[in-house]
Amino acid sequence: MEIQGPFTISINDNNETGLRELQLGFKPAFQQLNAEDRLTALREYISALQKDIEAETDTDNQQGMMTIQQVAEQLLPHLEADEIPMDEIIVIEIGPGQTSPFDDLLRGATLK
């Protein structure tokens, strides 16, 4: 599976907290867009992701994709308000170090 879109995505186990973290960064090409084009790109990504979710047959992959879609939707108003520095890494704690749908989604993924 190829993960397209504005984000770099990784899963890390935080040894200090014992929690698993979803880490999202903005790809350089997305960072370089002007604010209006970033919003357009993110909206298009959310729409394309919805189509991919509907076409996905693996429920674990589907769950991981839905979570990324929800995160993107939550980030949208903050990008509209220009509240998020583009060079920041967004860290979302997703629970103790255990397997999750993200593991399957990201295991064979490549970023484009």
C-alpha cells in the first residue's frame, strides 16, 4: 500500500511514558504551499482517503485509514486559522505499546 498525502506518518513507542505515539509531520512539498493551496490539498486528501477507505477490504487497514482521516479533519480548522507551524511534528498518544491497526497499515507502506 502506498500512503499519499501531506503527512509523514510513524508509530513510536515512548519508553519514558510507556505509550505508543502516532507522529505526523508535514511533507516538505506541503509546507512550501501557500495557505490556500495547503487547505485545498488537505481537503482533497480527506476526500481521496474516504474513497480509499470505502474500497479497502482489510478491516485493520480501514481502521488505520479512518483514524488518519479523523486526524486530518481535526487539523483542518487549525490550518484554516494558520495556528500550526508547518515544521512541527504532531504527536498523538494512542495507548500502551500494543499492536494497533496502524501497525498493519504502515508495515508495508511507502510514502509518496
